[in-house]
Amino acid sequence: MTVEWRYRDRFGKPSVGTFGQGEVTMNENPRDIYTASVFHFVTARIPATPRKSRLLEAGCGDGDLALRLRNAGYDILGLDNCPSAIAAAAAKGIPVARCDFLDYAGGPFDAVLFTMSLHHMWPLAETLDHAHRLLKPGGLLLAEDFDCERVNEATLHWYDGILRMLAAAGLSEELQTGIRPAGTSLLEQWRQDHRHEPPLNTGDQMIRNVADRFDLIKTLRGPYFYRGFCYKVAATERGRRIAGILHAQECRLTGAGVVLSTGLRMIARKAVA
């Protein structure tokens, strides 16, 4: 499966594409395979030169992505409300702010990047209104996320089977194998695990709310579960190879329609005037 770069169809409507294979190289550490994929997504759309683009990453976590972007020439600020995550990002030399997204009052930015965070943002409408205020005219909103409703039993059985295989082979440092009460399906367990208060924002909700406030240029569907492999498999040379193989496998399976494309990316632009 190849990455789809075309933003608009011939009728000027938002384009829907795919992402995945071809974004990372096989010389990454397991965790960095995912980071490299998101880095590719961002840098393909926002130039670092001739002047530094100013980015805000909402949900920067430990700063892995922000560090890559800074080293590539971007002026980036990481935002998170987790003390340990902010400390880890700051230790890497990343400018950070510890606060809720709705409480941040800086800007303006060339781009606001939500990294696996928009599905948690509540209220969603207010979050996107605030992102709109933080952006310069013509600025980009980029979202790297997942659609919690875009799963089925076949997809979850594939993922659960891989996790159990990694555990049996002694290749996982951290593993959750979907242990569930007797008679509970993997889909039912997934829904229980993703039941939050307030509820997680679904893919449809995120797309609709972004389109209400921005020019929604493109939505992309692609792999998601490999991210768990990258963080769960042991950080060894063998673990790196396995994570890369599993990423490529999910790309092929989603491209063929064998498992669902749970990953979701969005590209949207604030109007110039």
C-alpha cells in the first residue's frame, strides 16, 4: 500500500486517502518506528525552511516527536498535562508548557498538531475553536489519532494473536493480551476498555467538528495497532526487526481490507480571511 498525497479530488471535495507503508525505514528502534511515521506525516506538509515554522504539539508526551522536529529545524512547543511526560520532554531540551490545552494562551502558530490526543479532548467543539484561535491565518491543523469505533472481531483477533505470540516468545516487556471474562468477545472487551467519562471522541465526531471550523483538506485511514507493538516489544535489535515487520504487515492487511484501518489522520487549514 502506498501513501496517498493528493489533497483534493477534481470536484474540490476533501480527499480521503491512506497512509502507512513507505513512511519508515528499517533502521529504527521499535518505539521510533511509530515516531518516524508521524514525523513523515508532519514534515511532508509543513516546510522547515526558508524560515522556521512555529508548531504547537498538543499531547507531546515524552517529546520523541518534538525532538525530531526540532532537530529538523522546526520551532516547536510541546504541551501536555502529565508531569512525568513534561519532565521527560524538557530533559530532551524541548520547550514545554504543562497545562490543559484549553488553558494555553500563547500563539499564533503555523500549525497545531494533535498527537494521539484529540480523541481525549473535551469538549471537542471548544477544543477546536481554541485551536482555530491559536493558528495564524492559513495555518494547518494536523491530527494523528485513531477511530475507536472502527474495529471488528477479525481485526481484534489478529491483534490479540500477535500480542500473545510476542508474549510466548519472550519478546514483550509490557503486554496486555486482552484477558477477558468467559463469554466476552474481543469486541465487547475493546468497548469496555475504551469506555471513558467523558466519552472518547469517535472518528466521525472528530472529522465532522474539524470540517465545521476549518477547510478539511484531507482525511487519511491507515494502520494503528502497530503502535502498540512498537511500545510493547523489547527494545532490542530483534525487537526492532519484529516491530518493523508487524508495521509492514498491518499496512498490507489494511490495504487489502483484511483488517480495518483504525488509524486516522486529518489535515485542515484555517481560512486566510
